[in-house]
Amino acid sequence: MGRPNLTLLPLSTAVTMLGRWIAPHIPLKLLHPHEKILEAELLAVALLQKLYNVPYPSRWWRFLKLNHFPDFPSEPQARIRLARLTPVVQQLATEVQFVDFIAIDSEPLLVSTFKRAPRCKFHGARHGFSTTGPVYGFKLHGWCTLKWQDCKIRDPSRK
């Protein structure tokens, strides 16, 4: 069974489900049980903000505090605690599972025009060439997987 679409679930259920998934990944030194909201729930709320495409964290926090979770801490306190949890988010975002097949494609991600590149302040951006000509920016790699267990293709020679 696949993962549920968290945007279709009630908000409290989605926060609980995401919190249970995130909790084992948080190091003990970052846990503060005396706080009003657990670290896993705090990360879950931040992820749900991205899933719901809410652009302003302050409005998202005010909406949650007024309508769903009145016992949440203040928004500045939550922001400070989220900053401490950044390594956990990075670890979860880069976690890779074993896959049988991966399709990878890459394309240039432009930062600025080629002639304005010397004045550009993006760290890590490089000069390069593509089919469209000289570029200045990053190389974007997109990849997708195909889970062979989910395929329903049968070999006609096997009965």
C-alpha cells in the first residue's frame, strides 16, 4: 500500500502521521519533552505548510494556532526550534532507498545571462555549454524510479 495523500486527511491526523514517521529520525540531543509541541510535530507542521503551498509561515502558524492547535507556542519560538532541526530535514531529504531502475535526465538551470556571470554572487554556479549555447548556473539532475514489484507485466512464455 502506498503512502496516503496527506493533503486529503484532516490536519490533526496528518500532523500525527507525519510526526510518527519523523520521530525516530530525530537525535536525542534535540528532543525537549517540556516544550508545548514535540520536535517531530513541529517538523510535520512545517512540511504540511509546503504541501498546502502556504507561502507565509507566519500566516500558516496563526491559522493553525487559531483554528486547530491553540496550545502551540509562539511563531518566533517555533522558527528558532525549526532552525535547530535543519540537519534532520537534510537527512530525511537525502535518504535513499534501494531501487532496481532509475531514469536520470539533466538540464542546465540558469542563474544569469552568460555576460553578466562575473557579477553574479551565487556560490557553486559555473560556466558551461548546452544545446542553447553558453550558460552560467547549475546542472539540474532529475530522476525517477520504477518499482518493479508494482508492475503487472507478465511474461507470455510463462504459464
